Amino acid sequence: MTDPPKLHVPHRSADDDRYKWTALTNTTAAVFMSALDGSIVLIALPAIFRGVHLDPLAPGNIGYLLWMIMGYRLVQAVLVVTVGRLGDMYGRVRIYNSGFAVFTVASILLSFDPFDGGHGAMWLIAWRLVQAVGGSMLTANSAAILTDAFPKEQRGFALGINQVAGLGGMFIGLVAGGLLSAWDWRAVFWVNVPVGVFFTLWAYRTLRETGRRGGGRIDWWGNITFAVGLSAVLIAVTFGLQPYGGHTMGWTNPLVDALIAAGLLLLAAFVAIENRVSAPMIQLGLFRLRAFTFGNLAGLAISIGRGGMQFVLIIWLQGIWLPLHGYDYSATPLWAGIFMLPLTAGFLAAGPVSGYLSDRIGSRGLATGGALLFGASFLGLMLLPIDFSYWIFAVLIAINGIASGMFASPNSSSIMGSVPAHLRGVASGMRATFQNSGTAVSIGVFFSLMIAGLASSLPHTLAAGLQQQGVPAQVAAQVGSLPPVASLFAAQLGVNPIQHLLQPSGALAHLTAAQQQALTGREFFPNLISGPFHSGLVVVFAFGAVLALLAAIASLLRGGTSPAARTPEPQTAATGDAFAPAIDGRNADAAG
């Protein structure tokens, strides 16, 4: 009996080994910086709007606030597939390096806002959108560059580090925004400049193309229908959060309905176009790969749950828990970021370890277990009282961070390892689109659930509480009828909501000193809103747990084989059928 033939594995030189660590260091810095800027403004918003002398809660100004939060994510969700495809066509490193330059220039211009008021806000929003273009070019191609640079047996570790850097940047941005904005609001954008300049120059000097360029031409109709369609849906979500007519939200606004309908029609047209053109923007055939499809669906569900939870926890801490524990409203943005450090620590601890383990025991078990643990943390948070004991809260958010880390790295490795080498750029972009779209949609979904829960009881509770403290019935009813979104954003911005809501009427000046102190103190609003807010929390966290369960099911369905059954991946460019991995078993092997 003869031994089976051995598959030849090409030798990797010492230069290849050095290069892979260079690629990992540079791309990790890039995705960290891009993700950091997606969240850093959440905590820095109070200082930013004070810096441009704009009241974001004044009538008509809530839109500025929402676009500062949503615009960055919207652009990243829309563009990452396109720039990933451009990377496949013209070189991933070339597009990646250009992204670093765009991101750095936009950061410089953001810090030199020459205007005040609404014009100042528009300057910031516009350059944030440009900054997001650069961030899209970085995130769409970083995973593909790493997948090209690292051998298969180390790919999960490398992608895990990269993914941890991206999501870790999102969590660390919450603390960094508070620290930097306490010094100067412009520092939130200055921090990117030296890092961006150094890594831009380093990327141009050291990174090289190691993957095959696909060539071809740009699918203009596909790009246009996808970009406009997805933009229309996400813009509709933004408008849906703003009050319309006599309603607390804008979901009854005909413009919102028209944008959603038009967006879905354009996305349907996009799918039809991609099935007919010779050089499509994305390869819909990738969805025939089970690990790719179910990995992305699981990632979308987790992304929606994680993004929404982040906003809800910030509001919970800033609007209720921190004031009840003696913190001034002006200090709550910084301390909210600090008190959420267990979430960041859990994620940073679990992410690299799970990426390392996925190379040895496979991705499916780790990712599925992470999704289930993620859901369990939501159930734990749902059972907490409004005025909780911090150590229990810290344990639960640390578990949530560990669960996110357990899921993220193996899931990314499974997705990227399932696709042919010459389509890794577009696959990386598609993965990022699912993640960024989930984060953007989560704001709309979770805020809508929370606002709907508050709208049923907050107006009456607020009006009754104000009247008990001597506020005239007419003024109390007027304040109570204001959209709950104003109260939520006031809490998130570190503004005393009651003082802010009563100032326009001048009612505070006619009250006794004791009544004024009671109304504008730290405890009145938190105690008033606790009941309605807790009702909203139960709905929000229950929805998050359902999303986590769906993610676990999708992760389990990705398929997998024993790591011992895996075959080494040839280093030569793929030829023939672009989806041969689905036939020869590489898809299942990569999914593990």
C-alpha cells in the first residue's frame, strides 16, 4: 500500500514573514483609527456643539445632532463594497494607502472649523462624511491585505487582531472622546493627525501588492443603484427618529415612507443588474458559499444588537444612574465612558484569544458560543433595576464584551477564509457593509423602541411631576408633550433636561428657590423617568437577546469540518471557476 501523495506547500521566505507583521501593524492602526472616529464624537458631542455655539436640542437642530452620529456610519455602510471592489481591480494596497491620506486630510480640516452655529455644524458634518470615505477605503481593504499576507494557519489570529482593533476602537472612543473634549473639542480630531501622517507615509513605503488584481471595469449602474438605494434607507431611518407633525417620531412622514420604498426598489434593481452584467460590483455568487452567507447574517444581527446596546447604556448612565450617584450632568459624558471600561476590557481580552483558538479548533463553535453568551448578557441587563449595584453591571457588560470578542474574530476568519483569493477585497467590503449597516440601523431600531416605550407614559409622568413642584399646568403640559427624543438626547449630551426644557418658558424664575433646586437638581429627572425608561429597557434588551439567538442559529448553520481535515491553501492565484471553493470543500474547511 502506498502513501497518499503529499500536497506541496510553497515555502515562505523570511521577507514574507517580516512583511506579514508589517501589514498587520499598519492595518490594525488603520481600522482602530477609523472605528475610533465612529464613536469618539458620541461622548464629545456636548463639547463640540458648545464649541460651535449651537444648541443641538433647539427646534430644527436635532437633525444636526443625528447627522453627526449617523453620517459617518452611513457613508461607511454605502461605500465599503465599492472600494473593496476597486481594491480587487486596481490593487488593494493602492486603494488602502489613498484611504489613509483622505482620512488624515479630512481630520485636519475638521479641527479647523471656521464657522459658528448651523454653518459650523454643516462644516463638521460634511468633512465627517469625507473622513468616512477614507475610513471606508481602509476598512474595506485591510482584511483582504491581511488574508493575502498571512498563511492559512495564522489567518484567524491576524484577522482577529484586526477585528479586535476595529471594535476596540469603537469602545475606546467612548473614553477618549470624554478625555480629549474636556481639554478642547478640536482635540477629538487632532488626535488623528500625527497618527494618520505617520502611518500614511509608512504604508506607502512598506506595503506591497501580494494578491492578484482582477482588472475589469467599474459597474456604474450597480454602484449607483446600491449607493443610492442603501443611502435612501439609512437616511429614512435618520428622519424617522425626528418628530413629525404631532407624532413623537417621523415614521408616519410621507418622505420617510417614500425614501424607504425608493431605497428598497433600487436595491432590488441592484440585485437584478448584478445578475446580468459581465463585471458586477459584487459577486452575488459568493452567497452560494454557506460560511460567507451565514457568517454575514450572524455578523449583521450581532452588529445591530451591539450598536443599539451601546447607545442605550450611555443614556442609562448619563441620564439616570450617574446623576443619582452624585455626578453633575456636565461630567456624566466622561464618567459614562469610564464606567463602561469593563465592556472594552472584556472585548480586548477575548478577541485575540478567540482568533488564535479559531485557527486550531475552528470558527463555528467559538462564534456560536459567543453569540449565545451575548444574548445571555442582554437577559442579565434586562433584570437589573434602574438604580443598580455597579459591580453587577460591570460583570454583565464585561461578559457582553467577552462574548463580542468570542464571536467577532472567528466569524471574520470564517468569512474571509471561505472566498476565492481574487475576491477578498469585495468580500471584505461586503462583510464591512453588513457590520456598518447593522450599526447604523441599530440606532434607528433601538431608539425607536425606546422612544415608543417612553411615549406611552413619559408625557403624563413628566407633566404631573412638574405641577407638583409648582410649575403652571399649561407649561407643564407643554413640556410633557415635547418629543421624548429631546429628553433622551439631553441626557446623552450631559444637559440637565428639566432645566433645558423649562428655560424657554421662563417658568423657573417664578418658582421658589427650593422648587428651583428640586427641579434642576440631580435626582428629580432620573427619579421621574426611571419607570418609563425601565419599561423601554425591557423591550430593548429582549429584542437584543432575540437578535443574539438568531445570530447563534446563523452561526451554527455555517457548516464546518475538523481542523485536521483542512488542506493547505495554495499560494498561487485562483484560476477557473471563481467559486471553486464551494465545490472542493475549502468553504467548509475555512468555516471550521
